[in-house]
Amino acid sequence: MEITRQNSPNECGVCVINSFVKHFYNNSNKFEILNAANISEKGLSIFDFENLGQKFGLFIESYECEWSEFVELKNNKYYGMLINKNQGMHYIIVYKKKDCLKVYDSDSGIFELQYNQFREKFAGIIFDVSKSKVNIKYKSQKIDLQNIDLKYFAVTLGIHILIIGLSTLFANVFNWTLNMSVYGKSTSNLVSLCFIFLLIGGLNLLSSYFLKQYSLIRFKQNFRHLNYQLLNKLKHKRSHFINKIELSSIYIVDSSIVSICGYLTYEIPTLITDLIMCVITVIILSFIKPMFIVFCIVVLLIKSVFGVVTYNFKEHNINISIKNSNISNNISTEIINSISKEENQELLNFNLNKLRSNITEFEKIYTKKTSFENFTFNFESFFTNVTYILTIGFGAYYLINDKFNIGLLTFIISLLGMFSTSVQDVCLFPSKQKEYKKMAAIYWNIINIANGIKDSSINKIENVNTLYFFNENTTYCIERNENIKSCFKIGLDTFLGINEPNKQNSFYFKDNFIKINPDSKIPAEYLLKTNIMVLKDLLSYFNINLMKTSFTIHEQQIINFMFAYIQSSKIICFNDCFRYLTKEQKEYIGKLIKEKVSKENFVFYIND
């Protein structure tokens, strides 16, 4: 394997990706990869590293492991790795041999180290990299929406077309009514026409209201379905998932789901409806006065060009904002670290000045964005007014020459107004579609990561079996594991209070853990809702009536134990909560636990 050399400290992840691509495909382009990378001043996050590899035909799976686990991994194989360099964010490639490690470092070159020499560099994160069978593209992923179907599209499109028909009829009836009033040819049917006019207008509003309510119901159903789909994938996977994914993606996952649902629920039916409206307008105008089709073409061209310019500006503005936001976050982190480590004042002032200049840049971006939004608003108003003025001007010419009447002119103005709105929505659709693809990529990134993670309880505890304490002097072990034992020795409350997601043995305890304290009062009704036959022997032995309204301390402790005993959690802790039980009762509970853990993979901790 050849190593790609980095030109700056934050390119190490890109260089590792490029080296693997060249190794597997014998073809690579560092600048293409660098251009596609979501890279910050400190380099690639683990999330972006995996995502970037996937774009270029690599399947990358990250693991958090101890040094002893790494040593036991398969030899004669290339591994990606994070090492203790550049604040723990320096990517390298390691070729694992039986007696040594061959290191491919984009900064230092290629060299060999003995295992004991490399150990101090080891940061506990490795990457298993392989050639992907399929170069995954997120845009080809299909959203599984149970409530978006042909029936829904048929109903929404039907309502949209009904609204178009009612709007056209509304304008036409208004045309007849206006002609009768202005020219005074007939007033006998004017009241009837006014009634029909109001009826059609009411039906139009009612149809629009029904469409909005129907779409809103479907939107909520789709939102709940996508949320359930995601949460179901993440069930029992909290620890590994948090270690693998960037938290910023978690923060915007709700926004991505809203964007997906909105696109499929509203945008697609609206696009089809707008296209139908444009076609109907052109057909009607071709019968009335073909000359006005020129107006339609002009409106279409100007709106299209304006839409492209607006979209490009917004995209450029968003990219600059993200870049500046990342820089500000990195500088802020450096300032906090400088203060906490009491580093020299000169470095702190330097970072503060960088932050101030970045904030100034933010103000310039915001000012430019506000100015452009004001310009677009004024331009759209101006263009709409010019369209109406020109239409009225040409209509007045034909009106003077008795080729038009006032009602027909008003009808044409209404049609052109609806056409202009529809064209504007159609021109905005590509930007909405691109936004949808971005949000769908975020959602599918999370789903794909969740699919690749095993159940954390099984994955973390499969080699532990049982660690079972009654007290410090008596220990019953089916298979002892010193790491787990030492965790309990530091103090259970302290240990379980650790909230840092990357700490070893933190979240997997939280996700699969039940703790029963001396003062715990689990309601007996919880047991009544379960399969009571499972507890038949326990209830008989301890002679407890679950239908009672109050229980003694002794009975409550038994209820607590029974509740924990029937749960599916992999770790159950009874923290000083059997003090009122007799020796025989404790032995009976110990017997039950031994029987359970001999069949299943559980860890019990009993501190009494």
C-alpha cells in the first residue's frame, strides 16, 4: 500500500481514504475526495470519515476497543486507526503483523514499530475497511412510507384539479356577472349569477380547507412512522450509536424527517397540480387570444432565471455560514481549552481576535442575506405589477376596438395571476428537491449506521456471562470478568453517574440496567400486568398477595425483586435491598438467580 501525504494537519483522514481507495481500486484522486469531504480545521469526524469512504466505494466500520482486544485481532490485515496525535483526531493506517506493526502515516511516512512502542499512541478507535460491493448513493434510497400510496396521491390530485376547475369557473362566472352589470344587457339573471358566484367561491375555499386538513393528517402519520422506524432501529443501541455518529446529526434529525414528510406529502402533489394549471392556462389562452401565450413564455423565462440566481445565492450563503460556524465552534473550543489548561495569555488573545473577526464576517453575511431577501421581494412585486400593467394595457387596446369585454379581460388577468404563481412554485421545486435529498441523506445515514450496529447488550456482555455478588466476603461466579468487577468496586452510584458517551462502560450499563434501592417502591400492579404464572412459585414461597393496597418493607423488597427478575435487562443491581430477608430467603433468591443466569447472559450485582 502507498500512503498519500498530507499538505495540512486536517487532511489526514482524507489521505487515509485516498490510500484505501487506491489500494482497492488502483485509482484515486485526493483532490476529488478532499472536495467532497466535510472537513473542519481539526479534520474529519468519525461520522464524516465513514460517510466519505462510503461515497468512494469503501465500507468502513468503526470500533472502540481495548489494547488487548486490538492485539488479538487478525494479523496480515490493514486497519484504519485514530491515534493520540492532533488531539486524538489523527488518522493513520496500520498493517498488523505477528511481531510488529507497519504504520502508514500521512504526516510522518511509513515505518515499523513494535507493539510495546505503539501502545502509547493507541487511542482505542480502529476502522475495519473493506471494498464495498456497491458504491452506495443515498439519493437512490427509498423512504418506506406506509401512508404515502397511490390512493393518497389520487385523492390529493383530484382535490387539486377540482380546485383548479372551481377557480377557472369562478373567474368565468365573474366575467359573465361583470359583463351584465357594465353593459346592462340583462339584469334578470344577475341575482342568480351572484348566488352561483358565491357558491363556487365557497366550494373553492371548502375544497382548499379539506385538502389542507387531509394533507396534515397524512403528514402527521408519516412523521410518526419515520420516527418509529428510526427509534426502532436504535433500540438497545444507544452506546455504540452515540460513539459512531456526530451529535449535530441527532440535533437535526427531526428537521430532516419534517423535510422528507413535507416533500412527499405537499411538494410532489403541488408540483403536478402546478404543471396541470400551467397547461390549462396555455390551452384556454390559445382559444381566447393566442397573443397572451407570449406573456406566459416571458413569465416562465424570467421566473426560471430568477429562481436559479436566487437558489445559487442561497446555497453559496448557506455554505459560507456553515464554514464560519465550524470555524467559530473550533475557536471557541480552543479558547475554553486554553482557559481550563491555564495556557499563556498571548495564545488566548490570538484566539479571541480570531473569534471577533469571524463574528464580524457573520455580520457581513447576515447583512448581505437581508439585502438580497429585500431585493428578491421587491423584484417579485415589481415583476408582478409590470405583468398586470402590460396585460391591462393590451387588454385595453382590444377593449377599445371592441375585440374584448371587461369581464373577459378580468378573466385573463386572473388566469395569468394563477399561471405566474404556479410557474414560481415549479421553479422553486429543484431547490426543494435538493433540500429533500440532503435531509434524506441525513436520515439514511442514521438508519444505515443503526443497521450496522449490533444490540449493545449482546455485543458488550456476550463475553462476560455472570458476575454475582452477595457481599464482599462471598462471591459466586459462573465466569469472572475483572473489568466488570473493578467497575463496581469504584462505587456503583459514581460509576453509573458517568454521562460522557465515549467513556468505556458507560452507556451500555445505562441502556440495559435496572437498579433497585432500599427505598424503591415498585407498585404491585406492574406485576399484575405481566404473566402472573411466571411468578407463581415466587408468590407461593413468599406468601404475598398482590391485590393488597399496602405492603410491609419486607414484602415490598420481594415485589421489587420479582419486578426486576422478569425484566429483559442484562444487568440488574440490588443495592442494599435484602437487609430484612432471612438467610433462607436470601438463599432461595440466590438459587433463582443462578438458574436464570445459567440459561441467559445476565450480570447481577447484589450488595448486602
